[in-house]
Amino acid sequence: MNATVLPGLGTFRIGNRFRGLVEMGMALGGTLFFCLTLFRAMGERDESMTLPQAFAPHAFHLLFGVILVLGSWLSGVLFARGLLQK
């Protein structure tokens, strides 16, 4: 039987494609969020500021973007590894 179980979504046949779309959306969203935060931090930087001083107010947003991207990559790799073992 070709079905996938996702938490909260039950068992359905298009689960693999839906999970892939969610992971790609998270990776893309996290990358865009990180880049926009990076550009915002660089735009607010004065010439007298160092790079860590410029990034300090945006550290949480930058970290959140990194977590989104790494989380989606890790989830995708583990999911693909599970598919290859079948």
C-alpha cells in the first residue's frame, strides 16, 4: 500500500508530495527570511559599527531563519533515507 502517515493529517496517498512541498516551502521561506533580515541589518549599519554590533538586534531573526532551513534539510534527508531503505 502506497500511503504515508503525517501527524495531524492522517493517512493519505499524496502524503509524500505534500511533505515535500511543506519542506521546500520551509526551506525557501527560511532562506528568504534570513536574506531579508541580513539585508535589513546591513542597511541599518553605520560606518562606526562593527558587523557583530549590526547583527546583534537581528540575531533572533537570523537564528530563526537558519533553524527553518536546517530543520527542513534535516527532515528531507531523513525522509529520503527512509525511502531508500524500503
